Amino acid sequence: MKRLIPSITLVCLLLGTKGTSAEEVRVAEDFGLFDQRGDFHQLSYYHNDPKTKGIVLFTHGIGCPLVRLRYQDLEKLSESYASRGIQFWMLNANDQDEYADLVEESDAYNLNLPILDDASQEVARSLGVDRTGEAILIETTGWQIVFRGAIDDRLTYEKRKPEAAEHYLKDALDALLDGKTVETEKVDAPGCLINYPAWEAHEEQPVSYAKDVAPLIREKCSGCHMKGGIGPFAFTSYRKARGWADMMREVVMTRRMPPWQADPHHGTFDQDLSLTPEEQQILLHWIEQGTQRGEGNDLLAINPPEAKPWMLGEPDHILDITEQHVPADGIIDYRYIHIDSPFDQDTWITGVDVLPGDRQALHHVIIYIVPRESDDERKRKWLTGYAPGVRGGLFPKDSGILLRKNERLLFELHYTSYGKETIDRTQIGLYLAEGKTEHDFRTGVFIDQSIKIPPHARAFPWSQSKDIKEDIILYSMNPHMHFRGKAMRFELETPDGKKETLVSVPNYNFNWQHTYVLAQPRRVPKGSKLILHAAWDNSERNPANPDPEREVPWGLQSSDEMFFGTFQYVLDRGQSVSGELLSSAQ
């Protein structure tokens, strides 16, 4: 997403605290939130957007009459101003409201507008919000808040007029769109008070780096931000964490970090890197309170973690891929390397890890098992894949993938230049069973090479379904697109017609391609359907888009696109799945 200009970001950081009055907050801070439908909304997406002149945030709360009485007003205003470039969002920061409540409220009142789930309350606090029922109008060139207050004068506490005499929000919208100064910038808005219990608790007992923040960074950040890790710097002390504090606030508020794009409202996953609302509050409140160290040992400085060559332990067998020369610039064709099976007998593989030689150059590796005498794509069997964000892993208990002695391993290598000529020396670590495994660990593949994405499309949709012809136990799913990827979602439809989202990635990021491993494997009966939904952003709004003027076809290079997804499973023969989790994302 496009960054706000530095001066605006600095002002936002200075103003973005609860305890700051609404009158003092003149500039909106960038943020990213999910809504009740699972869509992702980021403020900065609309920066200097020729199609969007302003965004109205209406502070929402379930059960507040002064909110519910505004639903029709908001829908009408949204319909009237949509063609003139005004977006309407509702913002729910009520501590007592849960995501399921937002869905139920939206369905009960047939709401079309998104309700943004501010579960941590940090967006509302950054805006100085203290009540529901308030409209906040933000212009999209400099993120100035040009109006905040009641929609009109029709409603007050326990009373309402048949008709409004003053139309505060409409007048402000008209002035903004006409390029005029908004005459009434602030007017009281009747509504229900919003309680901020976490902030109040942290005001009484300030957040401590030693006690609260260092353990959180160690758990959620140090896996990448450690010596030798893929993060650009390492968290090795209080001083390091303090120095990156303001940057941490920015990336947490926009959900750029931690790098976990799945919607937290759907599914529970092994090795989930995301921050819970409570963890966000700890980190952000610590920063706002001045990054106090507190008493106690510095957990990050005591035996700081370092990257291990093989995070799963020493492999049973290591394969060296032939050295690959990567030029400093230019588009690099996919490279394919065959290696005969290194074993003189049929061997069951129970886990695979990929150790990149140059993480900046190696975009992805896909490893197939193929017949020695044929390269027919239809006869390929998926072994594993690597991309940024995908970790090696062991397969589920008592399961494996058979590599026959007369088969080969096919490596599909994709490199990207980064301004420096380099040599990549990637290694593959194989973990082996002593004999035959009980279950065959399989990979299903979604692929559609017929896609054609129109120029300038902001959310071009595509879907594909697969019939489940045998009972299976589902373990993990991996979505894959290229630079224009916007969202991907795996959906399950059971034989009785019920639909459930298994994993949703509404904020897809090409730089982080996770395999989402279910915390509890899922039994899927035959007769079900797995459906993969995708959307691409081929507009100028997408900062990674190579060319918004182009109709984009399927292609191997990242400048083209892919509709591709995998899911990992074993046949369900009634075996127990308790405790059979993947030890790490495959």
C-alpha cells in the first residue's frame, strides 16, 4: 500500500493517543482493519485516489439506539455520494462487541456498509473517539479531518425530531466536494460512551518492556528478526526495541507486521504469527507511554536467538542443488533441474526443509516427484514448496510421501534479481521414515490457466471448486498469486449444503506466502466441495502492479498472474487426528 508522506505520519504518531481530545486530532493515522464480511480496508489505499475524495467513519456500537436509528440515514447518504467519490465505513471499537455480534447485527438490519472491527480499540483511540454515533469526515489528499460530529440535528438522547433542520455531515460533504472550506468543523454527536479498559489499566500500571514487551517480541517477532534471520534487523536488546518503536507502531496499525495476512475470524492455525488485540494493546501502549524499560532482565539480550541452518534439526539426507548464477537485473526464466533419487530403494519421506542460499534472489522452489523416463506434467507428484513465509515441516504423524528408487526429483526454481549479481547455493533437507508409513500424505492442486484480468480492475474475482471423492483429513492450505493478488479464500461446502470459510486471506501479500496449517485437522466427508475464491487488483492503486493498462493472463513470471492453490491431506480411514498436527508449516 502507498505510504503517507512522512510529515503526516509524524503528526499522526504524535496525536494518535487516547487522552488526546477529539479537537486536537486533526490528521488521521493510517490503519488496516477487517470488516464483518471479511474484507480488508486500509486508509492509505485511497491516498490521492481520483475516485475517492473522502472517507466517512461512523462510530458504531451494538445496542446503542442512537446508532441503530442512523442506519437508514447512512445508507441513503452512501448511495447519494458514492458516485461523487465518498466512501462510508462504520467503526466498531466497543470492548463488549465481538465479531459474531457484528455479523449478526449486519444481517438483522440488512446493512450494506462495512463495519470495521477495531477489536484492539487502537484506531478509535488514535482518532480521539469517546462515543458512538459520531461521523468523522477524512479527505484523502492529506488525511485532514475536515468534520466530526452528528450527521444532523434530528436525534438527541431519548428524543427525535420528525425532520432535521441542520444537515451537518451533508453540508461538510458538499463543501469538500466543491473545494470549499467546511464552515462547521465540529458539532456534538449524541451517542453511547465507549469504554477503554485496557488503556485505563495500563495507565494505572504502565507497560514494562522487561515484563511485557520483551516476551512478546521474543514469541512473535524474533523468529525472523534474529541474527541470521530473514528480518532486516535483529531484536537483541531493549535499546534495539526502543529504537524501532515508532516504526513498530506504524506497521502494527496497518497490519504490515507481523507478516500474517489471514483473517483472524476464520480458522485457528498452527504457528499463527499475528498479534491478538490484547498483544497489540501491550505493544502500542508501551510505545505511547514512552517505551519504559521496567525492572527485570532483558530477555532479548539473554541468549538471543540465532537462525539455525535446519530449524527442524539435522536432516537425514541433504541434497545440494547445482549452483545457480543470478544476474543483477532483468527477468529470469524459470529453471528446472532433475536429480535422480539418491536412494537405492523405495523411501518414504516424512518431512522436507529448504535452506535458501540467497534469500533475496530465490523467490520460490517447487519440488515434484516425477518418473525417470517422463516429464509429463500430469504425472508429477507434489513433494513440497518454498516461498517467503513458507517454512519447512514434518508431515503428520504416521504419514509420508513415497519416493521410488527409479523416480527423480524435479526442482522448479524461480529467481528475481535485486541489483546485485549473486550465486545461489540452495540445499534441500529430507527427513525419512525407517520403513513404510501408514498414510500417504497428499497434495491437491487448484489451477486455472484461463484467467484474464481486465485493465484497471480493483477486485477482479475468480473461483474454482474441487469435488472431494473420498473421506479425507485436511491439514493445511496454501494460496498463491503474483503481484496483483488481492485476496484468496478456501471455502468448504459439505454434502448438506452448508458453507464454511476455512482460511481467508483478504490482504494477500506476494512477499509472504504462508501455508496455513490447521491447529486441529479437519475431517471432510466425501461429497463435499472445496472452493478457492480469488481476487486481483490490476489498478493503479496497487503499488506492486507492473502495468495497470494491461490485460493480464496466466504466466509463470511474476509480471503475469496465477490462480493457484494447494491443500494437504490424507485419506480418512477412521484414524485418530488428536495430536497429529504438522510440527511446522510445510
